[in-house]
Amino acid sequence: MMKKRLSPATVHRIPADVRKAVMSSPAAVAAWGDITPLARNEWVCWITSAKKVETRKHRLKRAIEEFAEGKRRPCCWAGCMHR
């Protein structure tokens, strides 16, 4: 049985679409629980910083795929300015 809640990020709240996407994949749930709160914050900020809806959807899909591959941080991104 999968957890009903995700561990929080440090600064950002987890948006509903991000929560839903992560919860839809057991590998993503496991990866989310294994990374640090700061890393979770980076993922949330990277996904939500997209200016276009299409970009956000693409980043969200890519994040779930990268969790399954074992990636711990978003690649090629300067990082969250909120930390």
C-alpha cells in the first residue's frame, strides 16, 4: 500500500498537480521519500517556475521519469532562489 502523504519540501508547498503525479508512480513516491527536503524543494521550484503550462506539464512528466531513473536533483538548472 502506498503512503497517503508526501514528505514536505523546505520552502515550497507541494502543488496538487505535483502531488498527484508523484503519487501516481510507486518509484516516484520511493524516490521522493529518499531525497532531502532541500532536493524536494528544488524539484517543486523547478516544476513551478515554468512560465508556460506546456512547459510545466513537460517538467512534471520529466521529473517522474527522472525519479524512476534515480536522479536526485533537476539537471541543468541554477537552483531555487528561495532557499
